[in-house]
Amino acid sequence: MRISWWTSVIVWQFADFTRGDQVVLQDDRHQAARPRNVAIVGAGAAGASSAYHLARYAAAVGIPVNITIFERNDYVGGRTTTVNAYNSSEHPIELGGSVFIEKNRILFGAAKAFNLTTSSASLSSRSSDIPGAALGVWDGEHFVVTQNNEGSWWDTAKLLYKYGLAPIRTLRLMRATMEKFFQMYDAPIFPFNSLTQAASDVGLLAVTSATGEQLLRESNIGRLFAREIIQASTRVNYAQNLDHIHALETMVCMAVEGAMAVEGGNWQIFDRMIEESNATLLLNTPVKALDHDASSGTYTIHTGSDSNQNFSALILAHPFQYSSLSPLPATIYTPAEIDYVTLHVTLFTSPRLLSPLFFGLAPDKPAPHAILTTLPEGEHAPDRKTVGSPGFYSVSLLRQVTSPTTGASEFAYKIFSPAPPTPAFIARLLGVQLTASGELKSEDVTWLYRKEWQSYPYEIPRRQFERIRLGEGAWYTAGIEGFVSTMETSALMGKNVARLVVDQWIAEGEGMQGHHEV
């Protein structure tokens, strides 16, 4: 979730990056290349993007390619996935990556190219018939911010009156930071063999090596705005406080202009990427082991089935520490483990609105629809896993839904928290009573789904990022998650690796020479 309403203080647009990507070719008199077999482990954003762009880059230079994607789950999209409320396909709800923005060139461009229908993910897109403010920021004691109508002049005036120039300074800082980041999409930075070097070249290492709190303080952005607005955004998006999250991810949280989602689920972008790549997709197929023949340069994938397959290139498109591939062959560098957030996502439906009493409001004052949290004044996070007094990161009323059982109108909710919300917590949240055995009543919570994610890394300040090339013909995408963890950045690294793979083939004498846009 992004706090998008504050951007109405000033209107801006990023620089227009519309140039096509170019690949270096050889002349078409070159002898036809032999087919290249490529294995991609993981069908999430990075794996799907790798397949899609590899197929395009290879076709552009006349290199035949056979792509096989191994995915341990029974679906594509990785952490970008949906579940169906009431187990009905009429009510999909995002579990993971919920939104992207128009300036996310890869995702936005793919959604447009695939004719996928998108809709606004702004707060104003929710039903105006539901009583209560659109958004509130709660510090565990009271609401420090509430906002009624997204982008209204009255809310903007209140914002500037309370926080002074902090919103404008934040907007300018975010814009300058994102302009540096977007240089990574184009030459001379793209494609990059080293994420650390690319970050240095565009001037972002100073940003990733500082905490969000440090950058905001050095940029003369007031502590009140930082705590009440920016930290609420880092908590809902990354379950981390400003004292511990690095400054680049902090700025990413504030890049909210044009937030949108694909109707029916953002996973469809990655499903279509895989479809367009003509890759062989093997679902429910975890890779058990990997061998590398250094003499031939081939990799053998073992999945537990009788047939093992050989490949000339390998792309590991998921966090290595959550795979079953350890140990890797001695010829391949093993990526270091990094600490990931364990996030609990709870989805449920109820005919009840959130209880005002839970949040210390008067009984006749409805609670906001989307409730983000921050730490109260004077409370600090002693470590990066601290959730603090509020006890959760966010509670959101997503939309109204119709119960397929009763036909009655209900509300769909999502909770982000560091631990599973107990029945007692949900009952207090809704202002209802538990059964004698301590369970939620079926008339109060009509459907409930829980999911534990290793959702994203703890984005601690760092100046070094994981290798992209692990060995001869072996590539890794998940190192970018310690830099910025989003659907778009994973897709960017997938595209980057695809380009590096094809460039390597060209260096080996395959393909055609010249310049060709894809």
C-alpha cells in the first residue's frame, strides 16, 4: 500500500524513458547458431521476466533458444499471487505484490502490451458508501493523521499547515533519487554485470548505505512528518522502521504516483510473459540438485524424476537460501544468506466494520478504511524486527464483497502483522464476542485465510550487493532484493540477466552484428 494522497501537494512527472533496448548483433551472413538450452529456476517476477526478455533478445540476434522454467509451486508469480475470498474466483485478493506505478516501465509496459485491464489502486477507488475516513495513521494510542477525500484541497492545506515544507522536500528528494534509479534501465548503465557498480555509477550507494532516518534528517525533513507519514509507509510496505531500513527503499515507499493493479491479479503479467516466451513451464517441480560439467559447460538439473536435463545456461531466479540446491557445485559461487522478514498476511470477510473502540474512538465515530501504523512519540525501535506499541503494521478494508452464501454485502479485510492475529485480536478489531470455546463466530467472520511469507529482506544499509554472475553460464537475480525489493526491480534484474546471457553468446561468436531495437 502506498500513501498516495500527500503527493497532491505538488504535481510532477519523472523523465520520459521511452527508448527501446538495443542489442549488439553480428551480420546476417553468420552461420545459423545452434539452439541454446536455458534453465530458469523460479517462475516469479524475475524468472518470468528473464524468460520473456531472453526469448526477445535471442530472437533479435538470430539465436534459437529453448527455455525451461522449473517452479516448485503450482502457480506462477512467486510472491505476486492472489487467493479467492469465499473460494470464489469472483473475489480475488492479492496476497503479495499488490500495486505497481506507471513509471514502473517493465510492468506497466507489459500490462499494456498484453492488453491487461488495470485499475487505480488509490484510496479514492474504494466505495464512498462506507462510512469513515479513507485513511488513518495510528500510533497504538490515537490517530495522528486522518484523511477524508484523497487529494482534496482541504487535506492538502492541513498537510502543509501541520508539516510545513516537509512534504515538498520529501517529494523533491524522492524525485531526485528515482531519477538516479531510472538510469539503470538504459545505456550506458544497462546491462550491468555488477549491481554494486551500477548503484555506484548512478550515485545510489550513498543512499543505500544510510538509514531512512539519516537521509531525512540530513535533508532537513521534519521528524514529525518522517514519523507520522514516511514511517507509516515503510511499515506497511516493508514491515520496517526508519531507524533500520535503508534510505533508497524509504524513497521507493514514497514513489506513489499512478499506483495501479491488474484486475484479477498482477500475477497475470508474469503468466503472460512466460506464455510469450514459449518456454516450457514445469509447475510442482522443485529442483533437487544441480551438477556442472566444467569441460562442456553444461548444467544438469535433477528434479527427482527419472529424466534429468542438460542446459548450457542457468538462471537462479529466486532467493537461493529458500531453495533446495545447497550445496552448489564447487565451480559456482554460493550466494550469501540475508535475513528476510517473516510477514503474516491475514485475509477475512465480515459483515462488520472495524470497531471504533479498538482505536480509542467514540462509539459513533467510524474507523478509517485503511489504517497504517507508526511508533508513538518517544518510542524507538531497538532492533529491525520491532513492531512497537501498535502490535501490527496495517489493517485495510479492501472493498465490499457479496457473500455467495447469503447474498449479503460484506467487507474484505487484510492485516499485515509480525505474528498471526489471534481470534481475540480479530474479535476486538470488529467489536464482537468470541464463542465459549474462544473461537470467532461464523456470522462475524465468514471467511478467513492466513499466509506466512518470507516477504522481502530486512533492507539494512549496505554498500555491497550480491553477484549477478555465479559462474560460467550461471546467473542470479535475487541479489537485487537487498537493493530494492519490488516486482519491478525483480523484473528489471530478470531483463538484465537475459541481456547478459545473450551478450555472452554474441561474444562467443553467435548471432548477428549490428544494432537492433526490441
